[in-house]
Amino acid sequence: MKRRNFIKKATLTSIGTVIGAEIVFAHMMPEGYVPLAIQDPDPFKMFAKNKEMVVLNDRPWNMEAQAHLLNEKITSSQYMFIRNNGKIPENIDIKNWKVVFDGESIKAPKTYTLEELKSKFQQHTYQLTLECGGNGRSEFDPPAKGNQWTVGAVSCATWTGVRLRDVLEDVGIKDNAVYIGYHAADTHLSGDPTKEPISRGAPMAKVMQDETLLAFKMNGKEIPLAHGYPLRLIAGGWPASVSGKWITGISVRDKVHDGTKMTGTAYRVPCEPVEPGEKVKDEDMCIIESMPVKSLITYPKTGATIDEGKKLNINGHAWAGELAVTKMEYSIDFGSNWVSCEIEPAVNRLAWQHFSASISFPKKGYYEVWARATDAQGDSQPMVLPGWNPKGYLNNACHRIAVKVK
């Protein structure tokens, strides 16, 4: 039989979960046989996602929301984007899950079980914005390689865990600590056990922030497998690739971490502006840190129709990496004039903020509603695409929806 038709019997329980029913004659199945129901897996069932989510890739799995699906103030799992680099771990043994702390800047290596992390350190909960560095890549011209994200690779869930700072203080770190790098249980697409699919990290200033967590709950429940169960690093406001999933190790480095997807052009942009399509040397690329100011209209869905004389109520979210959003505006005349929106303060630092407005239109016809956020440093979203870069990162152009008044 074909290789794809075989699987270890140890995964029968998880197969039943995916199918949504008990495999009645499981004990009679040939060793390693895969039921037809999952030979072509349904990602919406497999990851408990809404059917309107958009699958960009299945090797590895990558999936995004459409803008209107993100209308919740706290993103639920069914609408949360998936960005993977390798294969999702199987057969997780939570009782024996361990996290190893090592590296040049650790006084002595130390290992914690998941239960030790939960019981030894104070737990904290924050609502934190995670956005893929390549969110919006599909709009760049010339096109950039990679998953062609539109606007839906962003989320803001609540995360509960322990501060990484508290754990590192317990471990003991040297004065020469510069960066951390994470290690995880996902496996390389090639199947080579010596290769890590991704091993990124952050400088110590980010690591030591209150909101940087080793999280074991999302929205008050166990983190779904696709989002990092049983333990995920969360570093809100930075590219979501810094928030590693399935964490099994943290290395404290005396230099910038040089793990997989930390070197070359990965998660880097030109240090200086370049012409579209220009080749950029690796040494002229700078690591992405705080994400730029951005906003998203989540209601109504683009293509909305209203009757003449009626107002259109809009709402959405705005965020600005490490900063707060201080002003939110909309335009209905292609950016010629801007009108202020109501914007709420964030529930905590690094959470997105919610905006709303009630819009009047002068007459019947076609309109576009554009949204523009401004951060605490006075930087606003560009009306057109920002500076081109080889990997298509950091597109924070104004979001817009189409509206017809009849």
C-alpha cells in the first residue's frame, strides 16, 4: 500500500478526535492503516477552524482569517491564524514535558517540568497581539516569495503563563547575556532530526518585559495543539515568529541568536530603503523587532450595501507593536479627507485597541472606506504600500473595504 496509507497505532486516539467519532473496529485495523476519512485531512476539522478561514499551505500548515472573522475583541481559536514552519508534534507526553535552559550566558544549565513552571512561579494573564511578519505580503509588487498572506495573519488572544524573566532569574544568567533563542518539538519537513524548522529569539530587553511569557493557556483553556500546546513563548508586538510554539528549550546567548530563520534574509528588512526588485546583501538586512502601526476594519464585511440616507457603523482594531495607537481615522474619498474615529485604550500594553465610527455618505454610489491609525510617536499608516523589501514583510498600508449606497 502507499506510504500515506500507513500510520502508527499509537495515534488512533488522535485520529478518532480528527474524525469526530470513535473508530469502532480499531482493534481490527491493519497495523499502520490510515482511515479514508483522514487520508485527505480536513484542516477546518483538524484545527477546529471556521470554514471561512483561508488555507495558504498544507506543508507546513498555514492558514489565515478574513478581516470580518476578526471582529471579536478577544480572538477565539476558530479565527486565529496558523503559521507553521515544520511538522506539528505528535504524541505529546505532557507528564514528562521538560524545558531545558542552557547557553553561553547561563550560570549552569537547568531543566524544569511543565508542572514545576506552573507551581513554582507566579502566573500572569495578558491580552497580546501576535502578527506574522509577512502579513499583507500578497500586495507587494514585484511579488515576494512566501505565503501570500492578505490581512488575516493577526490575532489578539489572552495568554496565561509565567514570566520568562522570573524563570531566568531562578536559573541564573550572566551579565554578558545578549539574546535568547528557543527550541521546540516540531520537526523539519525533510524528516531530518538534526534540523530545526525554526529557532528564533529576542534580545534581553524584550525577554525581560512583564508581558513576555512562557504560556500554557490561551483564552483560559489549554493552548490548542496548532498554536503551541503545551507550552508557548509569547512576545507580543513583535513578529509572531518570535513567539515560538511547543517550547522545549531556551538558550541564553552571549551574541545575537543564530538559529534557523535568524540569519540571512529571514525576518529581516533592508536597513535602508531600496528600489523594488533590488537585490540586498545579507549584511545590509536588519532584524525586525517592534511591528509597525496598523489597523483592520472588521465590520462590516467588504462589499456591504446600505440604503441612501442611512449611516454605516464600522468597527475594528488597531495596534502598533510596542507602542500605543493615539489616533484613528477613516476616509471615504480615497484619502483626500480624514475623519476621527472613537478609539479605546488597550486593556494592557501590547494588546490591540478597538475603534468605531458612524459614517454618512453624500449620495448613492460606490465608496471605499479607508482606515488609518497613528501611533504614539506620530507615525501613521501609509495610504499606499510601504517600502518594498525582498521578503514582503511589514505591509501596514491602510486597510479598506468597499461599500455601495443604493
